[in-house]
Amino acid sequence: MLYREAGEFKSTYQADQAILTIRQDRWFMWALLAVAFVLIPLVSSEYWLGTIMLPFLILALAALGLNVLTGYAGQLSLGTGGFMATGAFAAYKLATAFPELNILIVILMSGAITAGVGLLFGLPSLRIKGFYLAVATLASQFFLIWMFNKFGWFTNYSASGVISAPPMAVFGDNFVTGPYATAEAKYLFTLTLVVLFALMTKNLVRSNIGREWMAVRDMDIAAEIIGIKMLPTKLKAFAYSSFLCGIAGALWAFVYTGSVEPLAFDVNRSFQILFMIIIGGLGSIMGAFLGSAFIVLLPIFLSNAPHWVGLNIPVDLISHIEFMVFGALIIFFLIVEPHGLARLWQLLKEKLRLWPFPY
């Protein structure tokens, strides 16, 4: 009875077109933001903020970018890791070539450079689709990683090929990269960017561009018949998706690891992010966050669960059991709910609207 639209009246078009039209949804979102911005930095340790929350947020942003391309526009991509690497190396070159630039400008410009690379590799999407497009984007993954390894210019001719991100501050002495940055500063900086880009993406998919993406995803021939231009629509999806992935790569290299290396963005990273949107839910903003939480937190739970119940299992055996249980749970979720965890959350909300009446 508490979660119901009854009694909520809208007197303006703006209120009727709001992202969250039900009062309880708005309360829940404000409470969630309060927990994320205030409670978690106060009660969490440096380990939780730097080792668990940071990769969760950064991978959620990358999954959000891939979800725009695959979930909303229907273009399958396996080159997410390569686009993240492009953002990381672009941020490094900008930060070292122009040290006076603010880190926000560096990250946004690295995203813009990655968007240009995404446009280039999105050109074949006009002629090929489905599995063949996935193979083409997989080729971009291998090509980009090979290029960053092959040409020393991207690493400023470092002998090891691994370079460290320079210390950078948002304003004043508030460093978010380098040895002077605190875990709280890194977390709040990353959280702010992820929340802003999630809000921007949510509004974008509700706009004309988002509706064009979904029309192409559902039936591209019908979309072209009603006047939607295929190439610009698909290239917009590739550009915006690569933009978000590039920003995620820059955050991963500068804020999380503090080093820029191609091995961190190999093909396994691309598959990891693809699994995130499949498990979380294709075509869902929340699905990117749920899938990221599932992929990041579940291995930590599985590795610590034997110790909680008093079992002394060798570390190598725990690692193998972790992979087995992890794969079994993925298969289970795909069989039980192929539309992902976001669909389960939607079903729960629908049942709360009907409670306590029978279904």
C-alpha cells in the first residue's frame, strides 16, 4: 500500500516527464545518494573505498557505455577494453604534455579522443551487424592494444612500457591521483563523475536520439523506412559509448591503479564488461550498476565465505572453486531471468504496487 501511484497528481508537463514520477522512487534515490556520498566515506575503511568501491564504480561506468551501444542501439561490441585503453593513454599523454590542465579537462578530453576512435571503428556497422560486427570490434580490441605496446610514443618511450599517472588535483591541494590522494577523495571524485554521467545517459536515452537507437535495435529495416538514418544513428551510439568507456579507462589508470599499462585492458576486460550488462540487464541504466556489483563483489564473497564458516581450504583450490561457482551462478541467472537483475528489480517493484492484493 505504501508504493503506489494513487494520489500523486501532476499539474505540469515537466512533472509528468520526470525521470522518477513516483514519490517513493525519488525518496529511495535521494536516500541512496546520501548513503553513497555521506555514509560510505564515513564508515568504510581505506581498503573498501580503494579496492572495492572504486573498481565497482569505474566498471559500472564502462558497462554503462557498452549498454548504450549494445543494450539500447543493438550493436554488439567486444572492443570495450581497447576503448578503455585509448582513454587511459590519451589521458596520460594530455597530462604529461599539458601539466597545467585540470584533471577534469584531461578526463573529458580523453573521452572525446576515445569517441573519435569509436567513430572510426563504428563505420563498418553500416554494412555488417550481429556476430560479424562483434568480430570487427574484437579486431579493434587487438589492434589498439598492439598499437599501445608497439609504439613507444604512447608511453613517452618508457623502457618498461608501464608508466605512472602524475599527481593531479581537482582544485587546490585536493589531489585525486598520485601518492598524495586519499581514498576518500578518489572515491568521491569517481562517484560524482559516475552519477553525473549516469544521469546524462538516462536523459539521453529518453530523448529523440535514444528513441532512434531503440528503433534501430528492435528492427533496423523498419527504422530506416520511417526515416531514421542508419549511419548517423549508429555512429552516435559508437561515439557516446566510446566516450564513456574512455573516461572509465582514464579513471581506472589515474584514480584506481595509478599506472597506465595495456595489459589492464586486454580482451578479458572486454568480456568482463560484456558479462556485466548481460547479467545486469540489457537496455537498463540500473543494469550496468547491478552487473558491476555482481561481477566485482561476488568473487570477494566467494573467496572469504570458507573462512567465515571455519573451513580451511587452500588458496589455489578456493580460486578454482570460485571460477566454478561464479560460472554456475551466471548460467543460473541467465536461465531464470535472461533479462538480467534489472528485470528482477522491476518485477519486485510491480509486486509491491499490488501488495497486499492477490496477483
